[in-house]
Amino acid sequence: MLHAHIINEIIKKIKMKGALSDSRIRDALKEWGDERVISIFTVDDIMDRAKDIHKKITQSQAFEIIDNLDHDFDANIGINWDVIDTHIEMIEQ
């Protein structure tokens, strides 16, 4: 989930580039991303991981896990497969 301040940063970068065409928007987004360390996990990643560890979850539960990962984020630990596995285990109960 992108927080409002991140969305605002992206919009600002796009406006600074005068990005109206698809290619200029892509360039602005690439430049914005190059200035950060970004790790992205998608709903599909969560569902695939559940399958890998022999757990069955719904797409709705995968969205809930994404929300929980965002809400419970600990910068000292980060988000990794162990953290995701724990969230999958917790939601399956």
C-alpha cells in the first residue's frame, strides 16, 4: 500500500519532469525509484508463498496480509519471507 506522502512524492517528480507522455512518466518513475531502496511484495507473491509452504489462503486474505505487513512493519526486522510466513500462519488460524 502506498502511503499518501509517497504518492505525493511521485506526483511531484512527475510534475517536475513535465511528464505527460507514457515514456516521460516512466522516466520520472524510474528516476524516483532510483533514489530509494524499494522492496515490493504483491498479493500474488503472498499467495504463491502460501502455496509454497502448503497453506491455502484466498485473495482476500492475501490483501489482508499485505495490510497487516504494512501496519505491523518493524524497520529493525523488515519484510522478508519469514515475516510473511508468520503472517500467513496467523491468518490461516
